[in-house]
Amino acid sequence: MLAVQSATELRLAMRNGEQVLLTLLIPIVLLVGLSTLDLVPLPEPRIAAVLPGVLALAVMSSAFTGQAIALGFDRRYGVVRRLAATALPRWLLVAGRLVAVLGVVAIQVVLLCGLAAALGWRPAAAGVGWAVLLLVLGTAAFGSLGILLGGSVRAEITLAVANLVWFVLLLAGGIIVPLGLLPGPLAAVGAALPSGALAEGLRAALSAGHAPSATQVLVLLLWTAAASLLAVRTVKLR
């Protein structure tokens, strides 16, 4: 049942033109643009500095923004309520969405890393396993936040808030611009956000082969736990 539900959610996500734009085309454009054009001061090779942030953006786009908007409008049109009336248990509905998000993230990672390799990127082999762990933790954190937002407020508000958060974290959350290049107070805030923890952990893993810091892992776990607990209390079926 979980496999069938997850596959259905994945197919629906990949058929959505807006979802594909958000989760695939924008990260690809940013990866190519930032690695070939001197738009942001970054260390050389630029592709090695750009890819970790773009991977973090891809996770945020699919697990948080896309998930929140899709769930918000599914609630508005009664899709979730109808599914809840079937034989599918409620936990499986949520788990199916999260597994589908992991599938989308896997597609994003393969495409982005393949493109980066064509642009000259060579990862630190010792950090690949750590990067996979961070991507899973980041997907869990952003996915929980997406379900919390999309399941708690009206679809129109979800659309506005999800896109606003996406844009703010893109510019000031440690994704495109590393935290070390941001002003002190802004860098401190970014380090406490899942975007900053994920992006900085990926930079350390893929560029230097280092394990993520305990703080970065803890930040992702705390956001996942807090969002999940709030979602259990506040998510509505309609």
C-alpha cells in the first residue's frame, strides 16, 4: 500500500508543470549560471562552491515549498478528506507523501550531480556518505515543515508564505551565499535554520570530505521533531 501510494504521489508531482519548474529547472539554471558567471564572489573552483547550495535549494523546493503548496490545495479541493475516507490509514497518507518527496530529491540529486560533473565538479570521496545522510535529514526537516504549513492554513496563505520563505532562505539562509560571507548576526540566524545547516554541512562534506558538525545534525533533527509534533496537533483534513 505504501509503495502504491508513494508511486502515485510521485507521478502526480512530476506531472505538475509548476512543480517541475520549482524542483528541477530553477536549480539547474542556478547551478549553471552561478558556476559560469561571476555573479556572487565564490572560491574556485566555483562549481564546487555552488553545487552544495543548489542541492540544499533543491531539497527545500521539493520537500518544503512544493509539499506545502500541494497539500494546501489538496485540502482545499477535498482530495485529502476523500483519501482519508478510504482504507488507507492516515499515517500511510503522510508517509506516502514523504517517500514521494525522497523520490523527487533522488531525481534532483542525480540530475544536478551529473550536470555538475560535466562542468568539472569532482566530489571528495570521503564526504559522499555524509552528504547522503544530510540530504535525508534535510528532506525530513523540510518535509515536516511543508506538511505543517500546508496542513494548517488556507491554500492561498500557504502559497504566499511558502514562496516568501523560499525566496528569503534562498538569499539569506546560507543556500546561495555561504554563511561565512554573510554579516555576523545574519550568519548566526542562518546557522540555526535548516537551510543553513544543510547547505553548510553539504559544503564541508562534498568539498573537503568532512563529516557534518554535531550542531548541523542537531539543528536538522530539532526542526524535524518540532515540526512533526506541531503537525500532529494542527494539521487538518479540510
